Amino acid sequence: MKKILIAFLLVLFTLPTFAQVGYLGKRVVINADANFAPVLLSTSMLSDGFRVGYMLNPNIEFILGEHFSLGAGYLFTNGAESYSSYDDNDNYVTVANNYFAHGAGLSAKFYLKDEHAPFGTFLKLEGNYLVAKYMDNSLPFAGGRIEYGKDYLFFNCLRLSSGVSVGLMRPIAHNSDDIDSDIISRFFFDYLVSFRIGVGF
């Protein structure tokens, strides 16, 4: 995955030299994005109630034409999932485990007719690879989403962005234990329907 991402970035750095650039000659946008999603049905929800999942995504976007851009970024999130088991005294207890997940993402953004990249209404296709780490275990995921959103221009340099997306994120392999099930459910709902806000320069 690292080799693919490096090759992708090298291509993106060379393409803008020959492509028509975006609004006001803009070639590159540095973004800080955050996705939020309702997490409804993980097993720990039975005791914890409703929660909001989040995913942070610093990324770089290359403007390759009036209506098109490609991007690459780093994604990360953390949380705590719980499971129930018997302790050494045969008491039924709930145990919480912290986890951290991170990975990489690639995206293609298509600005709609009459818009001029990197501002306006768009459709975005995004593919992601994540690894969740908890205790001594690692759980890899792969998936993606499609987003409908809009980029807003302020002061000819600041970009604020928002969007709503639908998608799917599933494990590549897992152990089918309670903790795995909680994390799988968390990422499933993170990607099923999510809302994004972002700022770029």
C-alpha cells in the first residue's frame, strides 16, 4: 500500500505541470477534514447508548483541470469498545479496550458542470485502507465511499467544505471475537452514512 501511495503522489506532482489548472491558477489544496457518523448497533451500544463516530483526514488535493482533482491523505481515529466475559472469580463483567486505527486514502473529485475546481458542487469517489490496533492485535479494513458536497471560497484563498456520503468499510480478515465485532460494527456505520466538514488552503 505504501508503494502504491508513493507512486500515486509522484504522478500527481508531475501531472499539474501539463494540465489546465483550477480557479485563480490554483494547483494544490492542503485540507484538514473530519467525518462524523451515527454509530447505532455495535454490541457495546446495548449498554453505552448512542454515539457519534469520527474519522480525521489531513490530505492533499491536486487540481488537474477545471472540473477534476485527485487527492491522497492519511486517516486516523480512536475509541474504546467493550465486551463481556467472566473474570477469575466467575463474575460476569464488562471490559473496555481502547483501540487506534489509521491508514491511507485516495480520492477522485468531479466538479459539476458550470463549477470551477477547486470550488463548487462536486461528487467524490474515495477508497481507503485502515488498520485497527487493540491490545496485541491488528485488524485490517478496506472500503470506500461516494460523497456529494460543496466547496466554498472565502477571501480567494480559504476553502470551507461540507458533504454527505454513503459507503462501505469491511474487514479483510478477523477473529470473530467480541472486540472484533464491536470494531467492525463501528467502521461499518462510520462509512454507511457520514457527514464531512473541512478547511483547506
